[in-house]
Amino acid sequence: MIDVCLLGTGGMMPLPGRWLSSVLVRVQGRLLLLDCGEGTQISLKQVGWGFKPLDAICISHYHADHVAGLVGMLLMLANSDRTEEVSLYGPVGLAAVVEGQRRIAPCLPYPLRCAELRGGETFEAIGLRAQVLAADHGIPCLAYRFDLPRAPRFAPERAEALGLPRELWKLLQQGQTVQWGGRRVEPGEVLGEERAGLALGYVTDTRPTPAMPAFFHEVDLLICEGTYGDDSQLDRAQERKHMTFSEAARLARQAQARRLWLTHFSPSLERPRDYLEQATREFPGAVVGEDHLQTTLRFP
């Protein structure tokens, strides 16, 4: 399963009661962070999931409201006596951004790895298979998709027919080859049909692009920016390379996403829920995000 928490839902600047857009993801006790604007470390502490298991931080782009909190997060991990490597992912330019922030955090007790990505590249983090897609913003920006595969169904009748002791079943379920009866037994000999995994999508600070519906196809949860609530602000959204609620909802419908959370609200959008209908006309299950909104994605 995948635990997901919105640490913040604001764009441009933190507001009283609204931290900047960030998402915390947890898989088997390990943590991954999506974007890290000013104050993210405070909201993370308020959630109470801990922070020492934070293994990876993924940045969508390098505007301050998505990256200015990075140095504080790195120092917080340092003060927790973490020694394991932390991986940072982001568009081209990540190394320079990190170098600049580390001028005030030059000594960290753990290795820091920076991976600069372009659309179409993949990586793995906290057990998730991740891929990125180029977004359409004023500077290089990435959308992220995370997939958690599920092992094929185990066929105990096959294992019993082979005379395999039960202590070997779990190893085969995990995809390991075992030795039994003087030969190698492959996992495929006791595994049945493939089973659907879980998928999470995250996209912010962009116009919709033709590639996005396929990229986010059938994600269990799409977390998508809705900087402007009303379609009357479409011209501004187009000018500033953002989305309205209805555009985000249309993307979710086209992608056949199972759920949609809206986030990254303009400071001028004081009551985002007032515009929920703009989204539900396109995607009935749309939810206007709020700080610390949480869910757990479970295998069907």
C-alpha cells in the first residue's frame, strides 16, 4: 500500500493555515517528498509520520515556492543523526540549486545524491518505480508518476504438487529462486496471473499537455494543480502557465484516474471549496485539497 499526505496546498507564498504545495509519500515505513517549499519541514513535523526515514526528495521545478525549504529539510535530517544517503531528483539544474543552498549547510552527516532528469527518464525510490514527463511551465518542470508493482498471485496448489516446504513459499512469492529436490525452482513455477499494482500521479505548475492523459492513465490518485478556481481566469492561467479547476478535472477524466486531489491554490483563492463545482462537472469525484489531507492506496 501507499500512504499519501498533502503537507501543503498553497502556491507562491505560505499563508496562515496554508503551507506551500508539498506531498509526503510513505511505503513500508520509508518516506519520499514531492516538492519542498518554505516551511515544509514544519508541516511535515505536524503530520507526525517522522522524518528520519526520508530517503528521496523529488522537485518539480526551481521556483522558490517549490524548493526554498530544501536546505531546512536537509538540516533537519542532519540533526536527526541520519547517516544513510538521501537522493534528490529534479529537472536539469538541480546540482546548481543544491550547491547554492548548501552554502549555508556545508556539512551534512550523510551522502547527498543529485539526479537531474529529463522527460521520459525513470528511477526507483522507496520501492516505487518512478517516471517523469516534461511539463509546460515558464522554466523546466517535471510531472511525476509512481507505480508500486504487485507480485503475481501465488498458487499454493503448484507449490504443494512440487513438494515444496512452506518456509520456501515466501521466498518464491518475493521472486527468488530456491533450491529443492536437487534442482532450482523458479518463481514462475508457483506464481499465477499478474495482478494490478498501484499508481500515484503528481503534476503542478503547468498547462495541460497532450501527453499527460496517457502518462497518468488509470492512476489510483492524481494530485494536480488547480491554481485558479474559476474558468473566468483562464486567460491568466494560460499566461502564467497554470491550470484552472476544470482543466485539472478534465485531465483526470481523460486519464481515467480513479481519484483527483486539487492543490497549489493561488493566494487570491481564499476559499477554494467555493469552486469545487467547476471541477466536479468534469470529474465528479474531485476533491479540493487541504493541508494534511491523507489517504491510503490499497491493492484491490
